Amino acid sequence: MVKNSFIPVISQEEREENKGSVEFQIFSFTNKIRRLTLHLELHRKDYLSQRGLRKILGKRQRLLAYLSKKNRVRYKELISQLDIRERQTR
């Protein structure tokens, strides 16, 4: 598995400056989700990783909900850059 084959959307300088921003957190969760998904394709019975994946998905979902409420334009841009489906509203 190649570690650096994931999303190069954010440059290295932006990563160092804005590690606490909502966009960076969603970006890093998306990378973790994709890495865990590839792992689970090979190891289907790794239940601890499945649980971790579900927790990360929930965190990313909450951050996306927060961003969509605060700034809809930034939310739309981030979703299009990361190829994430728009969240379902109930």
C-alpha cells in the first residue's frame, strides 16, 4: 500500500499552518477513511478496524454538518475537492 497516493488537495505549508481548521480535520479523516477502507478490503474480519472506521466516519459527519451550517460555500468547495457525497438531512 502506498501511503502518499491519497488526496494532495492541501499544500504542505497549509498543512503546517492550519492543523486545527475544520477543513484540515475533514481532509485528514478522509485520508484515514480511505486507508482503512483499503485495509478492510484485504482483512474482512478485522472488527477493531471496522469499529475505528465507523467512529471516524461519525466524526467526519459531525464536522461536515458543522461546516455546512457555518459556511455553505466552503462546505460545497470541500465536498467537490474530496469527492464526498453531500450529507443526507433527516
